[in-house]
Amino acid sequence: MVLKLYGAPMSTCTSRVLTCLHEKSLDFELVPVDLLAGEHKQPPFLAKNPFGQIPALEEDDLTLFESRAITSYLAEKFKGTGYDLIRHENLKEAASVKVWTEVESHRYNPAIAPIVFQFMVAPLRGNSPDQTIIDANVEKLGKVLDIYEAKLSSTKYLAGDFYSLADLHHLPYTYYLMKTPAASVVNERPHVKAWWEDISSRPAFKKVAEGMNYVKK
């Protein structure tokens, strides 16, 4: 069995899967996809992901796309390897993980993604950040983080007192957010800030963050 991940380390979706692979202590091959050259829109890659979005994961005769589906697959199939990201031995804890992964996907991501796009991606395309879009989504994100602040005042992590996919899925976009002026939306909430400092200091993510270079160091 050879796991092949097609993607770009700077991509939030690719880095989400990379972090999971490292947390699970899995051997894999990263096959770089050149976004600037448009390789993700070419037939060889479209055969792996028809939507032309990275990443894609190959394992023998199985091909998966969509980063959250990939991380869930890896966490379930290799639940006996590396860190348990889904709490597979505790039904209630596992259910809580699923709840908060849904929150990330449907509440957190839609608010944070436009902010990161304006600060990080728009300049690469020769455009200035649109402050109107940033302000509107910072307000949306703040409302989500108010709920996080309340939750994290009673548990160390989102799903409980254990790190899980629910936390891992937040890492890539928040990493980029914290390099922008909008980082204040996290820093002004003490429990959210402590949570972020905790999850972003994990060795698996620190290894991945080395390749997340939208911002020059």
C-alpha cells in the first residue's frame, strides 16, 4: 500500500490532510501540483478530482478528494496507528467530534476563508484586499468565535478535553489568519487564543506549517 497525496503544501486543504497524515504517523508520498501553472485544471489531475481542486489522495485502487473526507477516512482506517483523532472507542466523544467538525465546515470556514483570501490570495493576483469583504467576514467570524469562547471555557478542546479532527480542521486557515491584522478576532478571546496556541504548537502541524509560505518569512 502506498498513500499518494497530490497537492501543494501552501494550500489550506492540502495542509489539512498533511497534518492528519503526520498525526497518524503514516508513510506517504507528496506529489506536488503546481497551482500557479494550472496543473490542477489539467486532464491528469482532473481524472483524480473532477472539480479541479487540490488535494487528491490515492491508495491502491481508491482515489479520494475533498480534504475533510480524506482526513475522516485516514482517521477511521488507521485508527490503531498514531494519534486517535476520532475517539473511536467512545461513542459520545466520537459524536461530539462529528458535531464540531460540522461546525468548522459550515460555520467557521465560510467566515474565515474570505478573510484569508483577501489578505493572502488577492495580492498574488495583483489585487488589493477588499476591506469591505474583510470587515463583513470578521464580524461573522467574531460571532462564531463567541460561541467557541464559551465552549472552550469549559473544555480544553472543541469536542472535549481531547484533541481531535474537530480541532485539526481549523489549523490551516487559522494559521494564515494569525498572520494578518484580523488576528485580533482570536487574540481578544482568551480561551480561543489559548486553544489556538495549543493546537498550533503540535509537532505534526509545526512540520506542515514549514511549507505554508503564502507569507514570506
